[in-house]
Amino acid sequence: MSDIPRLTVGQTSIRLNVKPETVYSYISRGLLSSQRSSGGSTLDALEVEAFAQQRGRAPVSSTSREDGSRYSSHGAPLMILDTNISQVIDGQLYFRGVAVEELVSRYHFESVAAWLWGEPLNSSHRFKANAEDTRNAANFVAALPRFASPLDKVSAALLALGAADPLRHASQNNVAELGAGLISGIVSSLNQARHKTCRSTDHPSVADGISAAFGPTQDAKSKSVRAINAALVLLVDHDLAISTLAARAAASARATIYGGISSAIGALDSKLHGNASQDAAELIRMALKYDSPEKALAESIAANGRMVPGFGHALYPEGDPRARILLDILHQEVPDSPVLRAVGSLARVMENRTRLGPNIDLALAALLHVKGMAPDAGPAIFAIARSAGWIAHMADEYGRAPMRMRPHGRYSGPAPSEASGTP
């Protein structure tokens, strides 16, 4: 394990978001171990990572301010919102009381999405886009700069489809129909833009459309999309993620479905949220390149400076069930995959050193590698899948009092100057 770099106290303080003095306190209390060298104290990077994850799982404490208000230990106002979409109980994820593993095994993504929008849960749902609107959206996507990311293209397609919908401001009245057309329209427009065609690109399922939009162009139709469908279902919703909160806040102000999803994508487009699979994909690439999980982890730690991507989750101290489900399906599809062997070797090192298991970001990154997709396709797939959950949350919010999520600001700047004029 000598390949794993050690962290300075300064680097550790950045990773833990604390002062260096606090790191020394952790060391003196035996919470972290250190080694002395001529350059000062250094700490084991993976031990620091495990400690960071453990701190993230600790119950959020709150403190009182002088006016009696309560704030969390992280400085953010405490907020609890009722939600009837998803729930995590004893390390398992449920959508409206149904285990996500059961939904993955029995239903297509479209059926799960439509069910969350109020339709019966059955296998007959199929999404269909408006052909003319999709062509216009595809032209808009095709006009983007060549370096635009797949998530940029999803955002562009969303904007174009919203602009083409004359009834978008009444979207709260037909959520299921609009959601089906919107998600299908995004996927179809990405396909038309990629393959430079104006013809309809309807696919048997959203998973098939994603395979065609992001996968290798050769023999795409012959490849199984079971794992892609599983990823879509697993990513539909997850408690109140920050992007979901953004969508609900927009819906609270009675924004359109298009506007709410746009707000959510803005919050999703972050390494701390929807883009995490890109760093995880790079970690897998390095593990394949070096045939050494230790060297791959060393380079990942050096490159990111903050965390090992793809491992650990605050809501799942015993392991992320979504990762297990998706990786199991990939193993069934391609049991001899070198990608999955590399993932397994990384997981064993992390388990031995940190007790952290793979999370959904690593599993999604493995899917990208196995299916021959670009590493930056992960956030786009995440956004398309989570759009179903965002729409469900927005529909719920439309039924509640408007503007209920507008917080009250508390000014904390300098007092008004007694001197006249501009300072």
C-alpha cells in the first residue's frame, strides 16, 4: 500500500472542512493516526476518507442562536419536508413502499416513472415524443459547440422542448402526459443530433434510446439494455437530494415542469452530486491502465485532493444497495469483464482499509465502461433518470400551498452607516 500518498495536516483539514487545529485535536484524541517526518505530520489518506465518511453519517446536531432559532452544525437552516416519493429504511431504498430491487426486476423505467406520476403500476407504459418538437430540439442540440457535454445537450433539449410547448404554464394539469413526452423528447433529440438525421428515432424504451444516444454506434440494437434500465430505475429518486429540493422550490413558486427540471439540473451539475460518476469512471480507467488498485487510488487521491470517488454513502453505512443491484446485473451480463474485475479489486482495497463499499456513482461508472460509453455520459443519464423523480416531486408540490418554500433572510452584514452618502 506504499503507493497511496499520505496527506499533510493542511490537506487533511481541506478534506474534512475543518481548521488545521481541529485535525491536531483529532490526532491527540486518537480519532486519527499520524506519522512524524521532517516535513511535519502526515496522515493516511484512506483513513482520513473513512473518518470523513463516518462524520457524514453522524446525526446532525443543532445549536441555538441568540434569537432562539436553530441551525445545524453545518451552518444550514434545518429543513424537514414531507415527501411521499422515496424512503430509505434500514439501508434499503423504497419508492412509495415498494423495494427498489423489486421494481428493477419487474418493470421498465417508463412504468416506474408513470406510477410515480399517478398512473397504475404495470408494464404497458411507453413514452412517445412529438416528432416536430423533437426535430427542432435536435437542431438546437446540434448547434451547440463540439465540446458541449452530454449534460449540456440534455439542458439544451429541455429548453427547446419547453419553448415549443404553448401549454407549458399549465403543465401542472397534465403531469404524466407531459413527463412522458418530455423524457422521450430529450432522448430522441439527442439521438437525432448525434446521428444527424431528421427522421423519427423512436426506440422500444428509454433505455434503448440511451444506448443509441451514448453507446457505440455499431451493433447498438443487439446489445442488452437490462443494466441501463436498472440504472434508470435506481436513479429515479433518492430522498430530498439538493437537485430535488431545487425542483420543489421552483414548483412552490408555480414554475413550469420545464423550469423546475432546469433548476434541478443546475444543482445536479456538480462534482458533489450528479457529476460524481465522471471521477469514478476515471478511477476505473486508471485501475485498468495500471492493473493495480493501489496505484489507481493513489492517482485519484492526488488528482481530486478531496475524496475517493465512488465509495461510501452517508445514508448507507452498510453499503449502497443501488450499487450492489446494478453491479450484480452487470456481472450477469458480462461475467468475464475486465472492467468488473478492476471494480472488484478497488472495492476489496477500500473495504479492507476504510470499510467503505461502492456507491451508485461507481456502479454507474462501471456501466459506462462496460457499455463503451463516454465517461461524461454519466451525468446526462443521471439527469434523464432523475427527471422522473423531479416531476413526481413537483406534482406533489403543486398540490401544496404556493411559495411555502420561500425562506426568510437574516441579515448578517455590517450595520447601516450613520454617515450620509455612499461609503
